[in-house]
Amino acid sequence: MKLKNIIKLVSEMLNVQDEKIIKRCANLVLGNIASNHRDCIAKQTFTVTNGRIDYSEFNRTFLKIVSIKSGGRSLEYSLFVDFIEVQNGQITVEYAFVPVFESENSSVAIPGITEQTFVYGVLTEYAIISGMVNEAKIWNHKFEEGLFATNIRNKNIILPKV
């Protein structure tokens, strides 16, 4: 999904031209999806010399650890407020992150999330920010339906034997 397309669709649907607020709303929706619905995963390798990796060293906004390995084997680690304590050496951290639209030409791909579902999320956030409570409820319902539909498509459903 390109932010440029999201801005265009939201602007047309709401008949507004506030790109800055629409971008902010799009990033709020990305955070919501990454935190609650779909893990966006990245890997990053660190050379650890002081037994710690500061969260500020991550290339992306760190959300949670999936795994920490060195030489293919899992390592023990401890999480602290602003760093991870881990042994020294070449460490590969696989982690969930919050994607961000940096500029109008930025694009983000989240498996299973359609552009239309994403737009409904942006419309929800815009309506909330603008004080349009009833509209926010309507858009949020559509957003949640879109998320629910993608969850069903991505999971096996086992029905009882008849």
C-alpha cells in the first residue's frame, strides 16, 4: 500500500485535503494492526561487546522479540526498560516492529490486509480526531469486519464431524 494512494482515497471519501493528519491517521492504523492483529517481522544482526542491545539501536520501532540467536542457537536474554541484556558476540535478533509511513511515497505491505480495509481504519482515526463519533463507529465496524475476514481466510477452520 502506498501512502499516496491512501491519502487520495481518504481525501475523496471525506472531501478533505489534510494530508498531514491523514498521514498521522495512517501511522496510527499501522501501529494498531502491528500491535493487535499482524506481526510485522524483521531480523537484525548486532555485534554485542557490552552485554546489551539498546532499543535505540534497532532500525525499526521495536515491539517484541521473536527470537535471539547466535550461530543458529537460541540464546537466553533479559528485557529491561531501554535495553536487552544478552551475551557478547554476533547476535541476530528477530523481532516484531511497528511499520511507519515516512513520506507520501512510502509503501507498506502487511500480508492479509487489503487497501480497502486499511482505508476504513484511517477513516476511523480521522473521524475520531475530528469529533465525528457516529461516523467513527461506522468506519470502525467496516475496519473490524475487514480484519475479521482476513483472519478467517488465513486460518484453517476445522468443523466437527457430522
